Amino acid sequence: MLATRQFLPAVQRRAVAQLGVRRMATVSDNPLDRKVHQNIHEANNFINYKKMSENLAIVRQRLNRPLTFAEKILYSHLDDPHGQEIERGVSYLKLRPDRVACQDATAQMALLQFMSAGMPSVANPTTVHCDHLIEAQVGGAKDLARAEEINKEVYDFLATSCAKYDIGFWKPGSGIIHQILLENYAFPGGLLIGTDSHTPNAGGLGMCAIGVGGADAVDVMANLPWELKAPKVIGVKLTGQLSGWTAPKDIILKVAGILTVKGGTGAIVEYHGPGTDTLSATGMGTICNMGAEIGATTSLFPFNDRMHDFLAATKRKDIGDFARAYAKDLREDEGAEYDQLIELNLSELEPHINGPFTPDLATPISKFSAATKANNWPEELKVGLIGSCTNSSYEDMSRAASIARDALNHGLKAKSLFTVTPGSEQVRATIERDGQLATLEEFGGLVLANACGPCIGQWDRKDVKKGEANSIISSYNRNFTGRNDANPATHAFVTSPDLVVAMTIAGSLHFNPLTDKLTGADGKEFLLQPPTGAGLPSKGYDPGANTYQAPPADRSAVSVAVSPTSDRLQLLEPFKPWNGKDADDIPILIKAQGKTTTDHISMAGPWLKYRGHLDNISNNMLIGAINEANGEANKVKNFTTGEWDAVPATARDYKKKGIPWVVIGDWNYGEGSSREHAALEPRHLGGLAIITRSFARIHETNLKKQGMLPLTFINPEDYDKIRPDDKVDLKCTELAVGKPFTMVVHPKNGEAFEVKLAHTYNAPQIEWFKNGSALNTMAKANKA
């Protein structure tokens, strides 16, 4: 019960009155009646804590139980708080997000889809951020100039379409989408969807920020409710305080080791407990960012003074003050129950290094050298990389620079190659002004553009040949095979920026800065001092170059041109509706074996340039997936010709012959980046269904949105019964809410047998399948 006097809106007063407590209030006294802007860039968008409070009061009255913070945010954004069914892990919530954000690689397809909806402007605040198309080669300024030249057509399309449809546009060089959101748009208690899997970074400011596919973003842009299966809530209780070499990154590295890459699927990870008050806002952002690696819907922290400090430092003190007025609902209720609870004592937490090849292989630094020997990992450290959307804050760079300065004072520099990626132009300009950048360059660092760079494979790496086994270590979030440099033999490890810098000095995976001494230029041994660094710049942030383009007041004269001969951009043609029949005797294009991420399904790197051209990018469909039939990638047998060919080429041949096909997949199919192209491509090339042991959340939704059937084996062992050269019948006419789905398998040699499949379709989603896609369904409704 509230211990201090509160002024509540009428509906909330009624709810409280039923609990036997009287409160007195007047409309003019209600602190939630204030008009506070969401950000400093948009004049007409405000934070509506009052509406959120009213919705929440309705839901409280219905549920009559303590709520987690995650529930409070979601339920306060319900489209229909009175009638919405609410059961964690079961119900589909219809929500009204506050904002939409898109990065340039996904924005192309999202905007192309929005254009086809025929609306004059977006209905909800939206921004586009240019961060994915800048390749790291020789350094920030030159790499940026090269990207602007190579991608001019795409950047012009994004800039003009943003101007046309009332969207804020952050130009190349602005920084990484998630850092721009944290510095400009995130606010406590808000709900944001972003077309990138690391959107949860904004949880560092107490925002529920969720990665989605472009089709979901289009729904919200078009003012439709956004649908999300009500997540379960995993609680992580933090006690104690970090010290020495332990950094916020180590919290999520440890949690990833506990939950694994699929342990957070279908859940929001909610941090709470006294330890949360000891972390900086950007440190909390780091933890939430990498929560994407455990499959979590999102991660978030309760509002605290450190968030207020960051809001004030980024010219948003009024938002921080407003949040204090709503603070009781910006954290969990006392007695709130979690579906799973993890407890971490930060005072006992050890620095960790995760990897290689998966972000959940967590090893404490004290055991890492032994693990390197035991697993025969390449011992020499070739490259250390700091920055990215995960760890590029002022605090991160300051701590990294303190370690570099300690080494320089002893006459040492980086022994390994060393790169620095500032997360935003604001951070870059500030660390340039305050001297950290100069220290990192003196140490041997190559400063890359304010962009994603090597973290997403945008790295023109020259120091090793493809296929050469080597080790790199980064402060990034994701380290799947070949992700950073397209070399499957690269062993990529993930850790804090602190350990990255320390280990580049030694150039070896065996170095532990907590216990191992280095030899200075004077021949004397020394132990590196633990890192130090301010969470916020004492002189305030330097905004650097102005890289924001606001939409013009008069948008009528703006035109968006897409050349019909372009190989980068292509207007979309609607997918064909379902024919109303079962599909009989259709082939398995590929039976994918083992981990099949969205990187395997639709690679990034050089393919990023085709993100706005569906037909061209479809030439990378599933080229990274391993075919169980031969243990090889991008080599499948065409049953009509008997010849082995590339996966996309075989799919195109089936499509030309009018033959639909299916994919058989393993566990957690589609984990990783949110890219909807991994769903668009199989649909474009004639696929009907993806049948797996289990799906990653975003990819399953993306497949539904594009009119494909994501189905799972009710008995996961049935995956093993199916051979790549079998044919199948899919009883599409059986598709119904909550009902199993029949597949008949016809082995090449042997008797046919039935396999029961499950799905997660609700009634509106079944209409997506019938109409050919969610976009077709939207267009159909607009015509009605």
C-alpha cells in the first residue's frame, strides 16, 4: 500500500477506494497531467503517464494481484484494458506502442511495405537510423565517405521517404540506432518496437523496447494495434556491488551462461533488487542489449536515480522529473511473482568471457586460460575490438582509456590489432574533447565510424585468410560462426571492453589481468590497475556534428522515387493468397541440421546492400544452413532433375515449376537478428512451411506475417524420422486455433506415416495465411 499521499486519476481513485483507502485529489493537482515532450526533436509527441496510469488501474482491478514492472508497462499500453484476456505465456496482447524505430538495413523493406499501404504519413512517432551499411576498412571518416558514395541510392530513398511520411531521419555517421534511442528517445515506462533484435538496449532507461520484424513496425506506423504473446517474466535479483575488473557486461554474460541462448524465449527478463541502484544507466543498457542473445522478448530495469542522471545529462531532465511523479509504477510491486528467479551477488561476480561460436558459453576469467588449452582454441589474440551498440558509452570508453593509459605509462601498446567503434557521434565527440579518444589512438587503436561495423559483419578484414583458425575478442553481443568477418574458423569471444583492452596488451588468450603481470619497457613487472571511469562526462556531452533530419513542415512536394532498373531497391508485389487446399506430395528443400540462425537463413555482410530488393537478396536464402543429407552448406538435391545445386537456385526451379516446398529445421530455428528477410525470402521463392523442433520468437512471427506456416513437431523426436529426400502432405485445411496440424510423410523407400505438428496461430493470424500475408490483410481491410 502507498505510504505517502498520491494524487490519482478518477479511475485509479475508484480502484483504490475499493481497497478501503480514501485519497483526495483534483484534476489540477494531478502530477500526471503535465505535458512533457517525449524528446527534444518532436514538438507534438508527449509522454502520457496519465493514460498509462488509468489503463493500469483497470487491469489491477481485474487481476487483483501484485504486478511485475514488465507487466505494468505492457498492460498500461493495452488497446483494450477492459476486455483484453491476460495470462502470461498464453494470451495475445494487443498493444499501442509509443514509438517505432528502424535501422537502415531493415527500414528499406519496412518503408516499402508501408508505402504499399497507401497512407499519407505514419500514425505513430517513427525514426530511421543509418548504421548498418558502413563497412569498416581503414578508419571512420574515410569509411563513412565511401559508404555514402556506395549507398547513395539507398540513403536518398530513406531520406526522401522519411521526409514524405513524417519520419525522423538520422543520417550516416549519427551512430548506432540503439545508442541514439538511449540518448534521445527512450523514457521510463514507455513501449517501443524496433526493427533490430538489440532494441532492448533502451531497457537501461526503464523502457520496454522490443525487437520486431518490419511488418510489425508497419502495423504500428499504420495505427494498428501491435500483437505480442503475453511474455512470462524471469526475475533477476541483484544484490551487492560491482568492483575492480567486474563490469555490467559480466552480469549478462553470467545470465547467458545460466539461461542459454533459448532460455529466455517467450519471456521478459526483469532485473530488480538493491544491486540495480549501483549501475549506471548505460551499464544497464548494456545488460538489456545483450539479453537478445538468450532469446528474451526484452530486458529492463526499474527506474532509479541513475536513470534520472542520464536523462538530465542528455537534456531531458523534465522527463526524469516526470518519471519521479510516476515512479511507483516504474518498478515491480512488492510481492510480485516471477516465472523464474535468478539471484546474483554482484560483490561475488567474476569477470567472464563467453564463446567461441555461441554467446552462452560462459567462462570466468580465472578458468579461461585452462579452457583455452583444454579446447585447443587458438591462443594468440589477433584482434581486440571495443565499442558497438552494446558497449560504447562514455563510461565504457573512459574505463578502456584508463587501462590503455596505464599500459602506455609503462611503455606498452596493444600487441594485437585494436579497433574502437564509438556508439554515437555524441560519444565520439565527447571522448575526443575529453582525451579518451587520443589515448586509445596512442595505444594503437583504429577508430572506426559511428556504426555497427564488425559487429554485424561489416568488416573488410585483411590480417587473416578465410579458413585460417584464429581468435578475436570483442565487447560486442553476438559471436555466431563467421558473423564478424565471414571466416568460419575465427574463434570470436565476447567480454567487457575492460578485458578486451587488457588482453590486447598481452596478445594472448592466456592473460588474466587480475593476477598476471606484464613486463614494462623498463624491464620491470607490473600489474595493471583496475579500470576507472566516470559514468557521465563532467563537462556534459558534446553533440558533435548535427546529423538529424527532421521531416519538413510541408511534405506535399516531397517525392520518393524507386528506379525500376535498380538492383538495390524494388517495389513489392503482393504475395498470392492461399488456394484453400491441402498441399500434397511436396518436397523438402533442405533439412537443416543444428543451429540455424537468421545469419544462416539470410546472411548479412555483403548482402546488406540488397535489403531493399527482395529478388536479389533471395539469392542468399539458407546458403549458410547445413544440409543433413551431406553435411554441407548450400548444396541440396533437386528431386525433379536429380542434380545437386545451391539452395536458392533449387527453390527458384521449384517455383518456376509450380511446386511448393518446405524446410525442416532443428531447435530454436531463426534465433539471432530480427531480419524479416529470413521470412520474406522463402515466401518469395515459393516456400509453404517451415517445420522445426522450436522457433525463435521474432522469426516465428515474421514467418506468419509473410503468409508462411511456422509449425513445430509436437514430438521433437519426429525430426529424426524425416529424411531430406522424403515428400510430405500438409493438411492446410486443418489450420485452426489451438488444434494440431497433420503432416503425412512419404519416405522415398517405405510406408507413409503421420506426424502431428503444433502452431501458435490465433484467429486474426490465420487470416494472414489465408490472405497471403499480414500486409494483404491490412490492404483488404482498408478497401472494405
